[in-house]
Amino acid sequence: MTVKKNVVKVSIVGEEYTLRSEATPEHTQAVAAYVDQAIRKILGGSNMVESHKAAILAALQITDDLFKARQEASELATTTRRLTADVRRWLPPAKRGTGG
């Protein structure tokens, strides 16, 4: 079975791109807008003229945000597992279940 690819036209820092993605057009547009905003923020905060360098710096910032979000999600999952184990001990044995 072939997965349907959506074709979406987006603009990033004034350049038009045609993207093919399995994601919804709205999701693809939101991602492109996020990248556009990140690059424009870098371009606006410096005298850098070269947009490709701004794109690399934006990619680094977005990747840093991703890594931080993954770390926070991992810490949240660990906390949730600990709390679940604590709560499970308070339950009567018949209600504790075997999931872990």
C-alpha cells in the first residue's frame, strides 16, 4: 500500500519550496513557518548577510530545542513511572495489576 504524499508550497525567507510529505499540509506549513521564523530571528539579530549561514545557525538552535525537549520528556516519563509505582503500592493487591 502506498502512503499518500501531500504536496505543499511554502516560503522560507522569501524562497519558495515545494515539499512532498506524508504529514498534513497544515503541519508542513507550520513546520516551514517555524523554520522561517527561526532564520529571520537570526538574520534580524545580526549583520549577517548570508542566509545559508543563518539557516545553519537556525538548524542548530532548533536541534538544541529538540534535544532539550527530548530530555524533558525522558525526565517526565521517569517521574511518571516512579509515581505510578508509588501509587500502585497504595492500592489493594487485587487492584495493583502487573504493568510496570
